[in-house]
Amino acid sequence: MKVLVTGGAGFIGSHTVDLLLQKGYEVRVLDLLQGRVHPYGKPKYISKEVEFIQGDVSDKDTMSNALQGVEGVFHLAAYQDYMKDFSNFIKANTFSTALIFELIVEKKLNIKKIVFASSQSVYGEGKYACKVHGIQYPDCRDVEQLEKADWEIYCPEPDCKEYLKSVLISEAVTNPFTAYGISKEALDRLALKLGRRYEIPTASMRYSIVQGPRNSFFNAYSGVCRIFTLRLINNKPPVIYEDGKQMRDYVHVLDVARANVLAFESSQANYQAFNVGGIEGTNLINYTKLLTKVADKNIEPVIAGYYRFGDTRHTVSSSEKLKKLGWKNEYTLEDIFKDYLKWVHEQPDLKDRYEEVEEIMKKQSVLRKTANNKLSAISNGKG
């Protein structure tokens, strides 16, 4: 079978392409090679077996040409960032999804299955439990609370002052509050509704924080592992936002590639959304300690009293639904770090760009400082 992988030069896309080639698929890649992610053009890791098209997934003629003659699509191209160009999220993530369906229906294309790259961000702040009011799906924390360095989530019920306890997130309820999360939730709905209406089987993959080799050095969104690793390599302390106790789950990119292909090949995945998560939740302090150990460094992180506006507090996904299809995590968090560090040390440019990215985020009011001076002791490594 010949398949199209949009974003196939990217982090998740390229590993999915490699796996598809190993399994005997013919692969065509459509990728913009956006300079913010690929400043040196087409990556060397793209196989010569791949038919490569450089272009924009939101351009109708480009997408029409890319869809010709393929029977399957992995729509993995996405726009990700913390910046405020909200329309780009909708254009790249949602508009392009609608365009794929439009072209399939208009041109009566023989597409047998589409796998979409969705995100854990569709859950917004995620799922919590109040010991008085039960399960809650709270909205984002307000600025007044964050400026006081009051990080945890309060019960949204009137007159309830209880902090909530985070709960593993299932696929049942979405509640995004960022432009990126909204664009991915819209993608999910298009995949399900238009897929069913026009009998085009689809699967939406809601990735947790994906990490591993080929994660771009140049994309501000591309993850804590990249940021902290470059800091450590350059003998600088990782800078932790909030208090470092926020919980996340991290998944190896090779596990994600396997999930993508499994969903494509399994009819049981049709018209479903699946979490693709890590083995367990980890708070950022413990994450940093393990990364520092694997990197063989003796550097303490800094907690400097900053928070990133729009971040969630605790988001850890349950992948039980996907596991019922036969998927499982093959890589631990330590494996992620080892594989990533091996790849990093093979790269020619290991410059730490944290300060550069930090200044951009400050100017955009994405990165903000708390008004709580009590954090100064923690930032000196004493807390």
C-alpha cells in the first residue's frame, strides 16, 4: 500500500515513516520544512526510498497532488508553539484536516484510512477529584492565583475551597483552553464526524509529551528534555517553572510511531480517539534529577519563580484503551533520556538557546514572574 505522511520530515513523522518502510509500505511525504524547525532544510535521516514533496498542508493544490494515488494517510503535520499567532494553529491543524476530507469527497479518492495527530492538550487542565464533590474538569488557573505562586487546582464548585487531586485522564471528556488544544479538538471532531459520514475510517492519536531522537533544537515548543539537556551539556542549571511538582507523562517517539501504525492497521481503531501516554506520571523535579543523572552532571536545577501562562498543572493520561489493541510502552523514561542524549551528542550544534527563547516568551507575556518573593530561597537551591 502507498501512504502519505504529512509532516514526515518532523519528529514523530520521520519515525513513523521509518516504521512504515520497515513494514513494506510505499511512502510519500509532504512537509513544509518550516525554518523554525528545519533551519538546514531536508534532514539527512529521510530515506531515499521516500517520495518527498515540499509544501504546505493548507494549500489545496499541494494537498490535492499529495493525495493522488495513495490509499492511506497519516496526517501528522502540525503547528505547535506557545506564541500568540492563534490563527496559525487553526490553519495548520484544523483547516488542513477539513481540506483532506474535502479533497477526498470532491475527487472521490480511494483513501482507506486516515490516522490523525491529536494531542493531550485537548483535555485542557485534565481530570481531577474533589473529596467533597467528586470528579471535576476544571478550567485553567487564573492569573491572580498564579501570581501568588498558588499552583494547585481548586474545586470549581461554588464556596468549595478544597484543592483537587489529579486523576488519570481517559478519552471521555475534552476541555481545551489554548488555541493549540482547540485546534486539535476540532481536528478530532472532524475526523470522527466527517469520517463516519463519508465512510472514511479514521483514528485520532492523543499524544502525551513525546520525546526522543530528532526532537528539533530550534522549536521553542519541542520540549523540556531538549531544553534541559542543552542547559546541562553547556554546564548550566535547568530552569524549572512553578514549583517543579507539576505532573506529566512522557512517551518515547518510537512507542508513538508503533501506536500510529497499529491504529492504521487495526479496524478496531476506526472512528476512535486514543491516548498515547507514558508509563507513569513524573513530577518535574524528579524528571530533572533523573535526566541530570543520565547526563552524568552534578548541577542543581533552578526554580526562579516563573510560570508559563497557559500551562496546565497536572496532566497524566491513561493509555488503557490503546493497550486493548495490543500496544504497550517499550521504553522507560530513562530509556528516553539515554536515546536522546546519544542522538544529541551526534549533532554539530549544541548551543544553549534557552535565554534567547526565554526573552521571546517574556516579550509575548507567555513567561511571567510571580509576585511572591518567598521563592528567592528556592531559586538559590535552598528549597
